[in-house]
Amino acid sequence: MHFEGTVLVEVDGNVVTPHWRGRVPRLPSFDTRSVDSDTPIESVIEEWLERYGRQWVNEFTGSNNKVNCPDGTLVPGDIDPGVPTTATPDIWYCKITGETCPIQALIPTDDEAAFINGCNVENAAEELDRPPKRYKKDLFQAVCSGKFTGEHHMMGREGCWRCQQKRDREDLHDPWALTELYSHLEEETMERKIAFRQAGLESWVGHPICAECFLELPDSFPDIEFSEWGVDFDRYRTVPYRLDFD
């Protein structure tokens, strides 16, 4: 299995401050001059996630053999694409059937029969390019082999509200791949609330947002001068990560 994505960091001279929501211990700010590496930011992030990210995966799932189905989603089949679904984070649906998943998208990689018998993708057989049983077997083998690199919907991951709105990229992310706009803003004022509300942004300042979508906020909301509210996007960048499990 492979887990990969990007972490948001803020760079001020030689000082780097990682930003994520804290479900995994957040890496404290560090000075790149104290790191013996040609790529100090990447090296420090990698070392931290190898310890705490790997620990979180193991502790949260209980083992390395529980992966959520790539056809699983937190988005109901009949929902309005423009409405994020963070209000129902614990209900898994099937992208193919559009129905609630009877096994909550969980693939036990050590029990193929349990997955084959539990998955009900045959309810939408007409949407498949092969017989349902063959589809399920192929999906099981693909997950076990790590074919879905970076797309494992592991239990405990969260949705990025902007990804959900756009519906054009993976919308579930590891805890360290998510931040929230609220934690980057200066003290809340009525002026800011009004400006954000008029731009359609105020309702989402506390929702999880991935590193890539965070950096797109100036283009997504051109009427907002984020620097007025304490966010200097020139200081931010994304750092790729990858966790490999045998």
C-alpha cells in the first residue's frame, strides 16, 4: 500500500512552519540551516511522517490490512455536487451504485471472500465493463498490489471541502495533508466576516482544506485580498510525501 500527497508549509527566510490540523502531532517550526541535507524541508517532513504518520496508520486501523475501497466515497449518489459533505463523515457510499455501501467501503486485504460477498456492486452491473464478480476480484487484487497509489481511502481520512466542490480530484486526504483557513487568519473582525460572506467563503474558514486547494484560494476567490487578513501566500509551498507499506 502507498499513501502520498502534499504537506503545506510556510517559509519565512530559513524558518519553516508546517501546517496541518493536528490529528497527528504537528511538526514544530525548524531552521533549515540546522538540517544536514540537500533538501532540508523534504527531509524533515519525511522523517517526521515516517515516525508519526506510520504510527497513526498502524494505530488507527489496528493493522496494515484494512483499506477502504477506491470506489468508496463520502458523497451520496444524489447529492448536489456544489455542497460539501463534511456533515456526514461516517457514512460511506459506492461511486458505482450511488447507494450506501453495506461494508462501509472496507476491504480486508487478508480476506478476499469477505469482500467479494459483502460488496454489492452487482446492483449496478450495467455500469461495469466486466461481470460483477470479476470486477470485485480484480479490484481486490489491485488494492492488495498497491495499484491505487495515493488513492487509498483509509479509515480516518477526511475530505477537503474544495475538492468536494470541484469534484475533479481525490477528495480524501491524510490528516497531515489538511489544514484550515481559520488557523492562518488574524483576529476575526466583522469587516472580514462580511467580506468573506460576500465572496462565499465565510462558511468554510474552519473546514478542512488540502494543501493544493489552499494555495488556489487567491485564484478561487479573487475578490478577497487575503493579505489584509494576515495570509501571505508568497510564503507558502507544498512538500510531497510518501509512505510505503509492504
